[in-house]
Amino acid sequence: MFMQQIDIAPARIAGILRAAETAVRAIPPAFPLSATVAVNPFLGQSGEDLATAAARLARVAGVSILRPRAELAAEIAAGRINDDDLAEALIACRSALKPADLALLKARLLASPPAPQALPTLADLAARAGGTDWPAVIARTFGLWAAGRFDRGQALWTPAPGQGAFAAWREWATHDLTPEIAGLSGFCAHVAAAPDTTERAILRAASRLGIDEAAAPTAFHRLLMDLGGWAQHARWLLWEAELKGETDSTAADLLAIRLVWEEALLDHAPSVAGDWAATVAAHAAPVAPTQDQVIDAILQEAAERAHQRRLAAVLAGPKAETGRPALQAAFCIDVRSEVFRRALESLDPSIATIGFAGFFGLPLAHRAQGTDELAAHLPVLLTPALTSTAQAAPEVEQATRIAARATRAWGRFRQAAVSSFAFVEAAGPFYGAKLVKDALGLSKPPAPAPAPRFEGGLSAEAKAATAAAVLKAMSLTRGHARLVLLLGHGANVTNNPHASAYHCGACGGQTGEVSARLLASLLNDPEARAGLPAQGIDLPADTLFLAGLHDTTTDGVTLYEDAPAPTHAADIAAAKDWLMRAGKAARAERAGRLPGATALTIAARARDWAEVRPEWGLAGCAAFIAAPRAVTAGADLQGRAFLHSYDWQADQGFATLELILTAPVVVASWISLQYYGSSVAPTAFGGGNKLIHNVVGGIGVVQGNGGVLRPGLPWQTIHDGERPAHQPLRLSVMIEAPRSAMSEILSRHPGVRELFDNGWLHLFALEDGRIAARYRPGLTWTPVAEISWAA
């Protein structure tokens, strides 16, 4: 008979529940496929340094988040990491476990540390004792339930809608005989008799399994990591709820479910009780890195310093500014824009480019044509303050909605259990022709959406204030060209579940089209322009703003001429020619990196259904530079740097600097660390193999026909089949601004400060376009004179 009582002292109840909350927040959120954005997989470990986080994740996930030592030793042998890099990394390390000198550090390069092993779960121990693969049974049965539970419109039905996740699972599991068939007799009765609330279930399990307050944080974290992407999706539900000032208990519900399994398996295999007690004792021990983990963290730091040294050599100081540009083009700070910007500027010295986050400072929730749903078009760290729509006239809108409903109904008919077979027989020949047309790129592209507009409109004062705020944030308050392009970005890909991951992260996984078109309309609006002088901005009367979309897969640019501009026809024609030529040059550069690509075939990859690498996305990202474009103009940054235009001398009160450090820098760090995590720990934080992906619930993918949801980047996104396409480096942030201003901002934002203090990001101060100082933990700076940049 399974035990029911909760034998736990009242004073410890709060500690156990607090540990459950800690474990939930140690898990990163995973956004659904419809609006995938990069997430820092170490979000819950940002309060620790890299070596300590490595120790924690080795314990709870059995992965190393440090690069293989042999890999770094090869870079040292090849001279890419030199003795100065190693010595500086060794000096900077604050651990008492570090080698005493450089010679000892280099001697350890020959050693191969053991692969990390996660502390076992009871499912692991029971599997070893009895031979049944209980972790696989749990993954399969839980995954089947979770796929229906979290479905976002893909499934034809959802189990127990309207209930909390724990209650819904209990109802399901009391009728699921899979565990009992596998040998876990009495499991259905055990679930039926489980406590009826999440908190009671967690407390009873802690009592039954002997998990005390010291062991609970990592013991619970271990179980949530065991659920892979399902736990991360639940963490996203909590993230979304908290943005709205609410809460969500789904992640805690999943922990309770996993603990119910552990209880059952302990009763099923009582012989493992001794091993389990030793495991609990290991969980209770403080998390502390081994000497090998400290050494590998030092080597990682050395690799990053080597990259910083090479980057410093490229940043040779600002170039002289010319007169009024013939064209200004504002791009997203996305690293893919760096290649195109450099190509565009090379065509004519009168072309100037600008870098700014691709939502262009408009905190939008957008209602697209044919739907009443609002989609966030802004960084996931922010909440929308404006609402926009692209809905057309009522009669057009009605026709669009009817067509959309018909498409959905047709899709459900095709997927239904019986009609799916008849569909293939009856409609197969007609679909054959459609498949051929799609494969050859002969299908008619969808009609462009109507120009977006603010719902309810904005007052003249609000228009001027919003326009001024955006222009100041973009450091675009003077020197305007006759034509200013606002170019968002998106990606044109086919048959790719992760399509939204190629779109704009600053737009919440949407393209930048809506934001660019709205801002262009706002900056051209007579009422907005009339109010700008009062905001301290004088726009030339002949300046026209024009929106566009940079397709990062094909390097084509679409311009949206939403309003007639006959006075600028020649300027627009010249811009189109420049953009076409820049796209050709960018394709030629990118083709050298893509396996099997040529400059002529890059566009075709976007419509190839079998193409697993339509582009490299943000692979290679390693630096974030906020400075006037003159600092980086002409420098070949190889598509590895986020470039944000910023002029601190025009930033009164440093409000824009504060925005940069707390939003774009953090978003860029999420991107950088997602690529890092997917590279070094793909089993925990990677998306697996694209070739065997199946979409589940519209929220994510599994490998094969079920099991654990796979978050993060697919392997083909970071590897070309022979060698890595991404070098895992923590982001180097370089900002041209007074050090005192940056320190003051970090002191007001402890969550951002800990990213720098704990080494998840590097921060440098630029002066006159050159690196002047490195940030050190505790709001201190090391002048560049004390840093060796020797080759």
C-alpha cells in the first residue's frame, strides 16, 4: 500500500515549497514555435559564475557547459590563443582551486577530465535494479499526455481542458495502463490516491523520499531537467503570466507529477533505498566546482580574451564623417545585418547605415489581417504599450476570415483519423501539381498585408513624443538624408518548424515589417513632424522615411511605398539599385560559409523543402558594439557583431544608455548564450536532429514519434556536418560611453549587473573608437594600459 501521510515538520514546509519555486526558476523558458525567440539557457544560474553553474548542471543534467579541453588545446597549439590570453584569464579567476601559475595551467591541457554524470533519479536506480527502462517509460507516457495538454491548435482534442495540469494528469494517469503493463503494478491506484493539490503532492513526496530542505533545490531541479522542453514550456507559461502581473503553477504541477512517479518507483524497487539515500545526501551537499571545472572555465575565458584581442585590432578608431548622406538606412542590430550594411556602404561613400533594435522602439501588440489575436512585436523582456492593426475594410476582412476558416477546416479534414486516408486517394493527384509548383518556386506569393496603423489613432502630442523618443534612442536627431530607410528583417524559409527563430528577436519572433512600416508612417506624419521642434529635433522638410524588410535568407530587400512620394522617385530608384547590388555582394560573402552554396543558389535554398541550412542565422555571434557607426565603418566584423548606433554626447541623462544596457544587450546575451548552450550541451539545451523532427502541439519538436520536447537550436543550425559553425563564446559588450555612467546604471539594475559580475557577459568602455577599459566585478574598471593586446 502506498503511503499517504505527510510526515514533515510544519517549520520545514515553507522551506520545501521554497525549494520547489527555486527549482522552477532554475529552468529557462522555451517559447512556442509560432514566436520562437532565443533564450539564455542559464537564466536561472546568472547569479553564479561559469564554473559553479557547470557544477550545478553536471549534477542535475549530466552535461558539461564548458568546451572540451582538447578543443581549446588545439586552439592554443595553433596560436589562436596565446600565453597572454591564458595568463590574463588565470589572473582574473577568483577561485582558490586555480593552478598556481601558467606552467601548471598548460600542463593540465594534456589531462582529460571525466565526463559529468547526473545524480540518478529513482527511475534511474529502479531501471538498474530491475532492467526496465523506466526513464524511457516516463518520457513516453508523460510526453503523450503533455503533447495533448499543451497543444496550441494542432491536435483535434485536448485531455481534461479547463483543469490545472496536475489535476488533468491525475485524471489521465488513472486510466493509462502503460506503466502497469511495463511492470509498475498499482500505479493507477497510486495516482488516484495522490494528494489533490500540487503543494500537498510535493510535500508528501519530499517526506516519503527523504528529501530535506538542503537536498530539495537540486533534487527538484534534477527532476525538472528530466522533463526537458516540457518543463521549459511550463516555465514560459509562468514567464508570460508574470508579464501580465499574474502567476501560473504549471511548472510546479509538472514537478509534482514527476515526484509521484518517484514515489511509486521507490515502492516498486525497495532494494534501491540505500542508493537513493546516498543520492539525497549528495544533493544536500553545497554546489561547488571541481578543479577541472575551474580550469576549463579559465580556458574558456582565455578563448574569449583571444577573440577580444583580435577585435581590438580591428577597432582602429573613428573615421572622419562626411557631409549630408545621400541615403541613410537603419537596420536591426542583428549580426546578419552587419554583412549587408558593410556591402551597402561600400557602394558609395555618401551611404550611411544605422543600427537599432528591429522593433524600432515601438512597444507594439499587433492585430494582423484576418484575426482578432494580438501578437507581441517587441522584446520579450518588455510589455506592449501600443496596439496596431492591419485589418482591412469590413468586406475584405470578412472574406479573409472565411478563407482562413475554410483552410483550417480543410486541414483538420485531412488530418482526421478516417478521412486522412480518403484524402490521399481523392486529392493526391491535384496536390501533386501543387507540390511541383511549390518546389520550383512557381506558386504565387501571398498578397502583401495592408499598411498597419495604430488602433484608435494617436493624438498630435503623442505622435510627436513617440517620434522624438524613437529618434533620440536611435541617435538620429541630426544630419538626416533626403531618404531614410527603416529596414526590419525576417527570413524566407520553407518546411522549417523553427521558421520564426530566423525572424527578429527584438520583435518577439515576428518579422520587423509592421514596426518599420508604422514608424515610417509616424515619422512622415505632418502632426508628428510639426511637434518635433518642441522636442528638440528639427527634421529637414525634404526628408522622407521609407520602410522595408531585409530577407536574411536571400539578402533581398522589399520596400513598402505605403504613401505616394513623387518628389523622391529618383532617390527611391537609386536606393533600390544600391540595395540590389548590396544584396548580391552579401550573398557572395555568405555563400563561402554555407555548405554547398554559391552566390547564385542562396536564394533557391529558401524554397528548398529539404534544405536544413537555409542560412546560418546568428551563428558566430560574439560581440555587441554600441557606438557611432564611424567607429566600426569599414571594419570587416564577419557577421559576428551586433551593431547599435549610439552617441553618448547627445544622450542627456543617459536614458538611451540605460535602455541599451537593460534591453538590447540583454536580448543579445540571450541569443549568444542560446548558441553557446546549444553548442556545448546539446543534449540538455539543443533542439536535436532536424531530419527526425516532428512538430508537437504547435509549440515545439520531438525526435521521432514522441518523448521529450527538444528546446534550443537544432544541431544543423550550429554545425555544418563536419565542423562547428559556431564558436561558443560569451558575448563581449563594447560601449562608447563614460564608465561612471555605465557603473551607475548597473548599480540600479542588479539583474543586469550580475550578468557582468559573474562573467556571463564581458563589458568594455570605448573611447575615441578604441577599447579603453575592461569592466571588473564590483563596479570597477581596469584601464586598457594594463591589458595586453599583443598579437
